Amino acid sequence: VLEIPVELGPRSYVVSVGHGLAAELPALLGGPKRRSVVVADRRVWSRHGARLQRGLARLGAAHRVLIPPGERFKSRRSLAALHDAFVDARLGRDGRVIAVGGGVVGDLAGFAAATWMRGIDWVQVPTTLLAMVDSSVGGKVGINHPEAKNLIGAFHQPGAVVADPELLDTLAPRQRRSGCYEVLKAGLIGDRDLFAAMAGAPPGLRGWDRPAVENAIAAAVRVKAQVVERDEREGGLRRVLNLGHTVGHALETLTRYRRFTHGEAVGWGLLAATWIARRRGLVGEASAAAIDAAVAGLGPRPPVHDLDPGDILAALARDKKAVAGRVPFVLPRGLGRVVIAGDVSRGEIRSALRALARIPAR
Ligand SMILES: NC(=O)c1ccc[n+]([C@@H]2O[C@H](COP(=O)([O-])OP(=O)(O)OC[C@H]3O[C@@H](n4cnc5c(N)ncnc54)[C@H](O)[C@@H]3O)[C@@H](O)[C@H]2O)c1
Ligand SMILES: [Zn+2]
């Protein structure tokens, strides 16, 4: 078992990574039996529920709420249903919420825990690669508003995160590939060896042995943990985690979240950031080519060449992080380091988008 501490003073916790851990929740979470409510993705529960149930029952988790799969269930309606279930379960201040699912269920259940009695304990059992390396670490929780994603939220750190890569066996290949872009991103931000490993990774990490998968997940968690430890509430540094996300978000919103998975959009965004960094001399030719090849190796991705650059630029300017129409860009500086640039011009972005359109999507 690999254990990555997230040091946040009184809100510190450990992320455990290991095959088979989901069956050992009582040993990992320890302590006396507590009244708990399990919030699980319905699809995940149908595949893995039987195996998880025994351990959960021993933890005192008698109540269970199943959430249908899909981003649209990260909603106010689901939140209300969870609070109702907490009432039924008589969940008190000393109660606990156990989230079993991808980022949707993690964000939703975490926000329900954050808003129940001004915040009760919760535990995450992430079941997608993206959730293991990204959304389960850092304490950002929330739900969507019909007008925009993640508008309603809070910071509420979990008490523990248990990542069992065995659960990924049932994850759709496209979802597996999608999470890989976030792992690669973590390497580019702060771990050269992780970058190198991901540059040679098979699609969706299929075929890697267990230790290799565990090491990659743990390394990505470590990068995120280190950033979050220094900037828990996104005062500044935490923005480096948005590498690839500026253009990525624009692509997602422009295509109404239908064309790309989040990771695929981030993959395109990494290429755009790398293009700009290369033109600015922040990365040399060889490193830039290595990043391009690594992103390509995680593909295929849906194309961007038919999207209008003007529309992408307009979507970028609407980014909630935009200041006076300019969005801060995170740019790679070599492999394993990044810088934040607040002065990226429309011309630079436009030329990066032109370059993207020339890249075959494969
Ligand atoms: N809190 C944060 O810091 C943070 C960071 C990144 C993303 N997010 C959020 O995470 C969400 C995306 O998370 P996601 O990519 O995990 O998507 P998801 O939770 O929607 O899961 C993707 C799909 O995989 C299915 N699934 C999950 N685990 C499975 C398994 N083990 N076997 C078979 N099927 C499985 C789900 O039913 C779903 O259909 C978004 O809402 C995003 O805003 C949050
Ligand atoms: Zn992301």
C-alpha cells in the first residue's frame, strides 16, 4: 500500500493507493463503528457493491444512496435527496459520509457532508482514474447550477481517501484514457519521472503491472498534495493545477460538454500551452516535442480542427478566471516545472489554436 499524506494541519489526511484496498475499508478507516451513509454511483455499485458491502456494514454504514451516472446528477436535486437521506439515517455531528464513485459522486457527497450540520466527516473511495489522481484530493466539493458547472461549492477536506485501482477494471476505456491526461499533467507540473513514465504509457495504462499503475497514481497524488499543502484555498499557487485547463475549459463549454471528456479537452489544452511556451522560449524544441508526443500517445481524441478559433477565443474570455478579458495561462517550463503567465496575448493564443487545428486527432 502506498500512502501519501496531505499535510493540512488539523485537516490532514492520508491517500492510500493499492489494489484490493476497497475490501479493507474497516482496517483503513479504523475506530469505533459510526453511523454512516454511503453515497455511491449506481453503475459502480452494480459492479462492485457486493464486494464493498461487507466492509461498509462493519463500519456502521447501514444507509445507502445510489446516484445515477452522469454529470447532470451533480445537481441541487441530488443534494436535496442526500440531505433527506441524512435525515432518515439520523446522521448526527459524529456521523460520516462515504463517497464511492467518480468525481461527480465525490463532489456531490462531499458538498452534502460540508453542508450537513456545518460540516461532518467524510471519506472518499474514488472509482475513476480522474477521481483518484485529481478530484478526491484537495477538498474542493460542490454541485452544478443549471447556468454553469461547479457554481455552488465549498472547501471541505475528506478524512481519508482510499484509491483501489482494481476498481478501474470496469471503467470504460475512454474514461481510463481520459484520466491519463491528468496524470501526465501532474508529471509536467512537478514530477519529471512521472512525465517520463506517462510518455511511454500504453493507452489507458492497460497492460501495466500493478506496481506501475499504483506508482503513477501515487506520484500524481503527491504532486497535487504538495500544491494543495502550500495553497489550500487557491490563493495563487494552486492555479498551477490548471495547466492545460484554460483552453481545455473553452473547448468543453464551446461543445457543451458533449464532444470531449474532460481529460481529452485537457490534452488539447496541454498542447496549446506547450505551443505558447515553446514560442516564448520557456521550453526547448526537444522538451516541447516530448510533450507533444506524450499527449499524442494517450489518444485518440475528438478533433478540434472544425471549431472556429474566434469562438474558442470568445469562450476563453468568458472564463471565470479572466482578468480584463485575459486569462492567466499556466505554461510548462521544461519538464516537471510550470510558470503562470498573465500576459498571454490573443495573438499567441490564436497561433496556438491554428497549430492545434493542424495536428491530426488520430
Ligand atoms: N473536486 C475537484 O477538485 C475536482 C477536480 C476535477 C474534476 N472534478 C469533477 O469531477 C467530475 C468528473 O469526474 P469523473 O471523470 O470521475 O466522472 P464521473 O464521476 O461522471 O464518472 C465517469 C463515468 O464512469 C462511471 N464509473 C465510475 N467509476 C466506475 C467504475 N469503477 N467502473 C465502471 N464505471 C465507472 C460513472 O458511472 C460515469 O458514467 C466533474 O464533475 C468535475 O467537475 C472535481
Ligand atoms: Zn482537470
